[in-house]
Amino acid sequence: MADEESYIGGAFFESLRRNNTKIREDRAASIAEDAQVIYKREVEDLSLQIKKLRREQENMLDLSPSTTDSLVLASDFNAKEYVAKDLDIAVRIRNLEIKLGLARDRYRHLFGGEV
């Protein structure tokens, strides 16, 4: 019975016995893992935004508003608005592609491996 009382074990006791190096390693691992997950999600979100914008740009080519048989009348089509919107989407795609490339490069540098 005396042996049982003198033995203290378990996760709490082991945590108290950790040295500075082990504590710092555990904290570093936790911080690095959190940052890596967030970075990976950001890269995935950028990829998804680019896909959605490309889809939107492609959908702009569909000039049949109600059915596949009808077409937008020339009088209803505003070329200036079409061009402005198409260019706006193209610039947004290009900016996101640049940001995505930078994010992938930084991910490789910070965490190793590919996203």
C-alpha cells in the first residue's frame, strides 16, 4: 500500500516533468500544424475562387437567356458592359493566379511538400 501511495503517474504528472526543450517542441509542433492547415486551406480556397470565376466567364458566352432556342437580340446586348465585365473577371483571375502561385511557393518553403 505504501508503494501505491508513493507512485504518481499518468499524463498530468508526465506533463509536469517535461523539460523546457520538450515543452518548446510540443508548442512548436502545435503552432506549425495550425499554420500549415490554415495555409493549405487558403491555397485550396484560392484555387476554388479561380475555378468559379472561370466558370462565370464561360457562362457569359451563353447568350440564350431563357431557352437553348432563343438568343439575345442585338438590341438587348450591351457590348460595352460585356467587355467591361469580361475584363474585370480576367483581371481578378490573373490576380488570384499570382496570389495562388505565391501561396504555393511560400507553402513549399515554410512546410515542405506540395499543396
